[in-house]
Amino acid sequence: MLSITLTDNRQISRHTGESIPYNLAEQTLQVQADGDELMFINARMPGLPQRIGRSVQRWFGDDAKFIVGNW
């Protein structure tokens, strides 16, 4: 699952294949991913910082906004 935390403290969850409104990127504070969604990010966005061997990863700031904007 992909979990997105927005600036107004709302939490949004998405799965691979589900869309995210592009305008949410600027409101994004944090993104957390595991499972298929983490594999999707690793395959499609290889320039992001990652911790090898982690089954759950979290990104903040510009990296989180990049994920949401390019989902």
C-alpha cells in the first residue's frame, strides 16, 4: 500500500494501478510504501534514496512530492 500524508494531516491510501490527483503533490509531506507499491516505486523511480533490504520505506519533502506527482 502507498500511504500519503498531506499538509492538512489527511491520510490517503492508494494501490498500484490507482490514480492520484496530480495537484496533491504540492500538499504532500510524506509517503510510505510497502509490497507491490514499493516494488513499483523501485522499478519506475530509481533515482530516489532507498534503504536496501527494507520491506517498508518512507520518503519526505521533495522525494515524497516527486512520487505523488509521478505516480
